[in-house]
Amino acid sequence: MADSAGAVLRAVLDLGPAPRTAVARHAGLSPATVTSASRSLLAAGLLTELPGVGGAVGRPTNPLALAADSNVVLAVHVAATVTSVAVVDLAGIVRRTDRIPHRGAGPGTVLDAAADRVLKWRSEIGERVLGLGIATGGWVDRDSGTVVEHPALGWRDVPVRDRLAARTGLPTGLDSHARGLVHAERLFGQVGRADCAVVLFVGNVIDAALAVHGSVHYGPRSGAGSLGRMLGGAPRPLGDYTERALLDRSPHPDFAALVAAAAAGDTPARALLLERARALGQLLAVLIDLIDPDTVVVVDRALDAVPGVYEAYLAAVREFSAVCDRPEKVVIATSFDGRVLELSAGAVALHEIFAAPLAHSNPRYFKSNEN
């Protein structure tokens, strides 16, 4: 049975400040249920009531609004060379962010540096911290809170969630960044209430996530979405199209420089990114034919920055898909350009809060050391 408080909180997120009657219609709940749930959410400090405005029959109504200014989560995204730490509020706004370079450190040092930053920021900010979300690439088992395998980091069987929960004392969740982005797109992005959506993440790892009827698919081993060993555009496997792999074929010092050069007209740089887009477009065609999603969100730093890259994705889908002859209606860029890493991690915590906002924590997915 759906959590009625969660349905009310999500409706207010979708609608913005709204009277209880509009919330009831949007959430598909009875007015009495909305009244009861909103009373609990107001008491919990997750909703606030705005000053009354005139109603249809002259009685004032008090719109409900998210208490975003006073409720945040902390977010940690662990990438191949840098950890991003952020403060994300209840409305999905990134209020603060910073990067911590790894400098070749092992998992213990990387995670302790992230925990130190979380603790520092927690002591500095005035908002209530509802939890900590952690996201990374590779094979992530959210139930055990473990990074099973992250090839770019060289991590295997690292108990990430428990280590950060122990250091920070916060309710803590871990998930893959692709699955975190599905949650973020559903809560704060363009996907919204789409019946079926896919996110393809293209960075130092290449992976995907799928949501159907509002639920993200995990599989019995939390292994769903791993694509790095699949064949893309022959003769190269997809692993040859990660950002690191492209840099091995380029004179540029980092991927941002490669994208900037391609955007400025560097022919070899642009050719590399177009080759990758064609190969991954073929992969998208397979995913679209297999799943037939409403929306496919592509996270690729070159997608909008380099002329022709988005069109190369579309052209490959158009050529190789049996069911999608208008890919421009299906394939879109992420809603969070420049904030992808922060939102992927923040949504790991936020989607649990919106699902069951009155619960202190979900013991299956979160671990807390608070008494």
C-alpha cells in the first residue's frame, strides 16, 4: 500500500504551493486522507502552511508548501578521480558543492575524506539534515551497502555505506549513480510520472538504470544496468568509450579539455566523440527495442556541448531500432546539466524520504548510528 504521507509530499513537490483540494486531486487521495497526512507532515516539519488566500466560497485556504529551506540531505558522489560532496534541499536544489581529488588514495582514505567534509558541513549549516546519500558507478549492492566492483576505482567489496554511517551518524543510503539519477529525474526532472524510463550514464563507467511503474529495477544481485562489457559499435566493446579510454586516444589532458576542443572545431576530438555517440546510439536502439520506454535520458558531457553529438545518437537509434522511428521524441538530455553527480547522490536519500517521509529511516536501505 502506498504511503499516503509520501503521496502528499510528492504532490506538493509536483504542484508547488497548493491547497489541500488540489493536492488530493493530484495524489488521488480522499480529502480526509490528505488532511490527516498533511497534519502529520506539518508536525514533522516537512511541509509548511502559507498565509491564507480567498477560497471559492469566501473562506480562506492555506496552501501547503515544501519546507525546503529548512530540510536538506548531504550527498557524496565517488567518481574515478574525485569525490563530490553537496548539500541538496528537499526541492532538489543544490545549495553547496565541492570536489575532493583522490590523488591515488585507497578506499579508506577516500571515504574518510568525504566523511570529514560531511561532518564539517553538518556543523556549519543551520538546516535540518535528514540523511546522507552516496552514489558511485560500477556494480553497487544497495541492500548490503557495498561497492561490489568499480573498475575505474579498482574497488572490490568495499562496505561504503557502513563506513560513512559509522563516521557521520546519519541515516545513510548507497546506490549506483545511474539508479540515483532515475530517482532524481522522476522527482525533480523531466521524467516525472513516465510509466517507463531509462537513464544511460556515460562517463568513466558506462551503465544504465530502468524504472517501470515508478519502481527502479535492481535484480536479485543489484547487478542490473552494467553495460561496460557489452559490445557497442563493432569492433570495440563499450569499455573503449569511457572517458578515460577516449583520453588514451587523445592528446588532451582531461575530458573537459577534449570536449572544449571538439566544441571549438578540433576535428580529431570531435571525431572521437561522434564515434562514441554512434556506438552508444546503437546500444540505445537495442535497449529501446527490448524495453520500449517512454523516455531515455542520456548523461554524456558532450551531448549538448559538441555540435552533432546528440544528432549522432539519434541517427544511430533511427537506423538500428526496429520500433523507434522518431528518437527525438524519446531520447533526451539529463535535466541536471552541471549537477548530475550531486543530484544522483542526493536522490539516493531524497527518494526514500519522499516514499516514506514519516519513517525515521528505512532499515532495508538505510543504516543509522543515531540513538
